[in-house]
Amino acid sequence: MAEKNTGYSEDSIKVLKGLEPVRQRPGMYTRTENPLHIITEVIDNASDEAIGGWCTDIQVTLNADGSVTVEDNGRGIPVGIHPEEGVPTVQIVFTQLHSGGKFTKGTDSAYAFSGGLHGVGVSVTNALSKRIDVTVWRDRQEHHIAFTDGEVSVPLSSTLLPRKEKRTGTKITVWPDGTYFDDLAIPLADLRHLLRSKAILLPGLKVSLTQPDGKEETWYYADGLKGYLSESLGLVSEEDTVIPLFTGEHYATAEEEDFADGEGAAWVIAWTAEGTPVRESFVNLIPTPAGGTHENGLRDGLFNAVKNFTEIHSLMPKGVRLLPEDVFVRVSFLLSARVLDPQFQGQIKEKLNSRDAVRLVSHCIRPVFEQWLHQNVEYGRKLAELVIRQAQARMRQLQKIEKKKSSSVAVLPGKLTDCESHDTSRNELFLVEGDSAGGSAKMGRDKEYQAILPLRGKVLNSWETDRDRLFANQEIHDISVAIGVDPHGPDDNPDLSGLRYGKICILSDADVDGSHIQVLLLTLFFKHFPKLIENGNIFVARPPLFRIDAPARGRKPVQKLYALDDAELTKILERLHKEGHKDTVLGISRFKGLGEMSAEQLWETTLNPDTRRLLPVMLGDIGKDESVKRFQMLMGKGEAAARRSWMEEHGNEAETDI
């Protein structure tokens, strides 16, 4: 048997250049089930031209040879020599990651509002395609360039257009590479839905799709949001809804200090008494099927408007407390947000993470809807009746649960600051590192459904602790009593009826010591409370390590940003530098621990469901048996040699915080 090479030297460090990172890890940049997303990147570029008013026609053609052509009548990708790189600009766009026309913000930007902000859009398309042909019409010339396997195969060439022809735009044909996808077939239904949504969200834009058999579909809507939702819900008339469809839009002006000029949202909202709600949201025309902070802002705005209406008109029955889900459960909506600098979760942009989007959308919708309710009191009363019935049904369900649980009430730990709600599915328990952080968390939490249990010092490494000896440790005893579940093994069937919190969240400092506490608590739950992990009850909260304060600049108001780690700090600083900020005007502070964060900061970054980052704990692909081996190696007392060997092999993958 050949001896394994365990050497770790300078030769072990590989630098991926050009488009190599995409080819090595395509799943980090796109979906690999089929090539739809890399085609969407091309369509989104055309859509961004339409957002700016430069494009009125987008044509998508599925060709018989498996390629896809996207053509628009926008301004055309710049083709001149780039002043810094010394090669045609169109070549840079397709061959270099983190290049594009959407980084620059403010009045001088080529794209004030767009979805492409990572600069890895069509370069990813090129990296994962056998060939791409690009034709650009601008400056009264036709320009052509082609790429094969990500490299230029036909250099840029230009010819003059006939004197009377003033054509502008871009035509891109893509041949996806089957090496990187499970299936090369484009899901037609998804593509049709995407193209139709572009036309609906941009009145006046014509979008067409031509299939290989020549069948052509065209979508054009003068005012499409309302009609689209009605059609999706199958509404015959507005009598099918509790109140008439509520439509509107609001965009910030230069006089509004909190948001950039032009930021805002358009929407159409319906409440139905029965049926499955239809909910779709977009950010700068990019579909966000996983929702995000803009949808949270919609929920917040609607809830507060309805709550205010019920209070002013004294409609709320005694003992009934309205919650956001009571207002939102029967809502159908289309939401199109316009955000100057959106931050998405990952390159595929399924979910919006921008914290400011919560305030933005709520600010746009709440006052308008509140005014509408007060001007249409009868409709307001009908809506209030619906949401009150939802609240009463929820409370009746909770009463049934309480009767079941009332016979076995444990004496809760004295240091537990419990929540008011008895709704297990909604309640959250935060296991917080230290009394100081616990104090901030208690002040910053939502006491309605969030409980705080501060832990003193590091929890016992319970990997090799017998179950009957666990309660000798006070911290573990308090955790078990607080959550309402006894320790158990992987093959046991524990009684989970006493579970008091649907989410049990580990909240520790964003440093090495905090990570150690996370590992100790994860060991406890994996070893002695495995059913909670299987049921999806365990989470890890991710507080930030840095805060960055940037002054107002151009269209961008004052920014208060947070970074989880050094890598995210670097990305934020790079973005701020591209916006024109100098290091001298940026304020960067490092949180030494959760105790240094104010209650407001802790709520905004870590506790608020609309803006926090909460990671669910699950076994993933390695499975239960492999997980046991991994924990044994990492946490077992007699595994020092195995740990040393593992660290020598994988130590270069770790990010240290010294």
C-alpha cells in the first residue's frame, strides 16, 4: 500500500485564477440541477437596462442545438479598451470575476438600481458554458466576440452599420456545458414564469420567448401587478376577497434622509378567507422565492397598520392579543422592491438580507395602508374581523396545548428570564454566554416570545459523561429543566410534549472562546438531546464581530453595517471603497463580546427575526454514524493523537482569531 503523502509545504497552496474557482466549485455560484440560473444572469442584465429605461424589448430564443439566445435593445455592453485592464471591456465582463457596471453607486452610476452587484453574473455563465457568442450594437457599429471554455476564441471585431440604421443593444447566445449540470434541459415552466414576471414588473417592457419549434409567446402589460395577482388567485371579481385588492407604490425622494432617492416598493395585496395564498417578491426585478427582509418589512407594515386601526376603533375583544401572523396568514401579495445596494444571500439571490429593507418597505406601505383603512372604515372592519378570528383560533389551540402540559410543570431555573407566550412553535430560548451578555439580551429581546438563560463559564464537555451524572452539573441541569425535555439517547423515544421552545438558540461571542462554547453545547445536544436536533429545534445565532459606520455619500444615506468576521469585513470595506468612501471617514469598531453590545444593537443584529442570522443545526450529508466518529475524535479524552493528526491535515482550512 502506497504511503500517504501528508506533506504540507509551499507547493500545497494553490491559487485559482480567472474563472477556475467557478469550474472547481460551481455549486457556490449557481444551481447545478440545470442551466436556468446561468441563462437568468444574462436575462437579468437585459432587465437592468429596462429598469433604467434604456430597454423596451427582450427576446429569448431556445435554439434547436440546445443553446439559448437573449437579445435586448438596450445601450449595448461597452466594447472600448478598458482604461485599467487594457483589453476590450466586453471581454472583461465575460472573463473576470468581480467585474461589472453595477458596483459604482450614486448619480454617476450606469445602473442606479440593479440586481447584479457581485460582479460574477455573466462571467459565471461563461465559465460553465462550452461557447458564448456576443454581438453588441452601439456607436453605429456592430461588434462581435466569442468565447470557448471561458477563454476568448474569436477576438473582438467591429463593422460599421448602414448609415440609416441606429440599432443598439446586445445579443448573447449561450451553449451550457453539460459537465457542470445534472440535466441540460431548461425547465420551460420556470423560464416562462421568470420572463412573464419581468413584463409584469416593468410596465411597457415587451418580453418574448421562442421555442425550437417556432412557437412564440409574448408578454406585455401596461399595468400588470393587479391583473397578475387576480389571475394567480383565480379571482372572478373583487368580491372574492375580504377587501378590494390594495395596490400602490412609494419611492423615496431626495428630501427623505433615511433612504436613498428612488428607493421604495410597488405592491398589490389581497386577503382571502380560504384557498392557498399566492406570494411573490422581487428586488430590482430579481425574483426572491425564499423571501427576505423586504417581505419582513411588508409584514411589519401591514401588521402595524391593522393593529393601529383596531385600537383606534376599539375593535379588539378583551383578552385577545394580535400578532403579526394573525394579519399575515391569509395574505396574498406581489411585492417589487427597489433597493439601491441590495445584499443577497448567496450568488443565486433567492433571499434578500439587506437589514434596511425592513424599514424601507414598512415605511412605504404602513402609512398608505393605514390611511386607506381609515378612509374605508367598513372594509377595515371586515379585515379586522378576519384577523381577530385568526387570533382567537390561535389562542384556542394554545389553550388545548396548555391543558395537556399543565399536569407536569417543573420548577424553572431562577436565572431563566422566561417569555410571556405559551406557543411552543413560536417561542425561542437563547442560551447566552455570560451574565453581562445575558443582561443585554434581556433588555433587547421581545419578551412576548423570547426567553434568556445566561450560562456562567464554559459548559461541561459531556461527551463521555453518563446520563445519570449529567445533572451534577448545574448549567446542564438548568438547560434541561428550562427546555422541558429530559436527556435521552439516539434510539430512545423521549417525551417531547413538555418542550417549551420551538427554537433553542446558542448565543455566544463571535470569537474563539465563543466558538468553543458553541462546540460544548452542540456536543451536549448531539449526545444527550439528539431528538431535538432531528426535529430542527437547535440553532446557532451569529452575532457580528465588527460594526462599520459610513457617512452619507451621494444618494446613499448614513450606513450602519455589521460584519460577522474578518472576511465579511473585507468585503464590506471593498464595497464602501468602490462607493467612494475613504478609510479615514469610516468608523470600525470590534466587539470584544456580546456584553459590549447595547440592547438595541443585539436586537438589531442577533435577536430580531427580520434581520438576524440564525443557523439551523442538522447532520447534513455525513450521516449519524460518521457524526459520532467525528465527535469522538474531537471531544473524546483519549483522542489527542487523532486530533493532532486531523489538525495537521486540515489546519490550513481554519481561520484563526488570535
